[in-house]
Amino acid sequence: MAKSNIRIKKICEWCGQEFVAQKVTTKYCSHRCANLAYKQAIRAKRIQQEEQRIQIVKSEKPLIDIKDKEYLSIAQAATLLGLSLQAVYKMIYTGHLVAYKLSSRLSFVRQSDIEEMLKRNPYKKRQPKDTLPITDFYTTNEIKEKFGVKDSWIFHIAKEHNIPRTFNRGKTYWSKKHIDDYFAKKAPDPEIKEWYST
């Protein structure tokens, strides 16, 4: 293979000396400089891996310290769950997690309560949305007549419950299945026989 006649002046990335290269990609003036740079890169990679390992050990140490404790502070509960303090407080305020307050500054959570909360709320796979095409529709007037409701109420409920609708020649058509399902939930219990007026 013929040698290239190109001569490019470059600065060695290891020793800083100027040299003439035959390729644009050449970084070092000699094999020695390339070898020293390679060894330094390997050393830097090993140092980085060791620093990452130390960070993992440091992050796991608080978990080792608190995993056998029955009573945890809010901060320890956040560490155990891997959440922020705000997220744990939100869970307490919404009633998902039970916390105990002994004074204005001292609150704690039992580890058994955390486990109980996790058992009560297992992850549920999201169900796919209806893939079948909607073919049956009500007009707005049909819903008003059948269920005795107002226009504004229909639009409000449809928005709140994501009831599908379509438009054709200036009219709004609502999914029959979704409307019927909504009103079926609102229907009174058929076993109730006696009623009082207000």
C-alpha cells in the first residue's frame, strides 16, 4: 500500500510537542506517548469505577443502619422508600401511610405500617383502552329525553368521565355504551322498596 504524501502539523496530546502527521486522526507524536496516554486512560477508568463503588456503599449504609429498626423518623422512612421527604409527607397527609406525632418536632413511622401500605397498594397493570370501534351513539337531545338532564350537565359529565363523542353536520353524538355505563352506576339499588321525600 502506497504511503500518503499528506503532511499535517499537529500538537501531541500527551507531551505537547509539535509533530508532522499523515492522518487527521493522529493524536500522539510517537508510540511511547500513545502508550502512556492509554495507560493513563485505564488508570482513570479504574479510579472512576472505585469511586462509583464507594458511592454505592455510602448510599446503602443508611439502609443497613435502619432496616432492622421498628420505629423510623420521617427522614429514615424516606431513605428506606427511596423517596423525598415531601413525597412521604404527602403519603401521610393523604392517609396512605400511618404516622405518629409525639410532639411538634418528633414524629415517627413504624416499619410494619410501611409494609402494610405496600401490601394494600400492589402495582396493577394498566388495562388497554377500548380498541373496538364505537358504532352506537346518542344525540344530545336523546340523552336529555331519556335521562332528564340538561345540555350543560351532559358536557360537564362527558368531560369529567372522558365519554367519547363525535361531530356530524353540526350535531354532537355521544357513545351509547359509555353513557349507559355511567347512568347504570348512578341507578338506585333495585332492592330498595321504600323512599322518603325531602
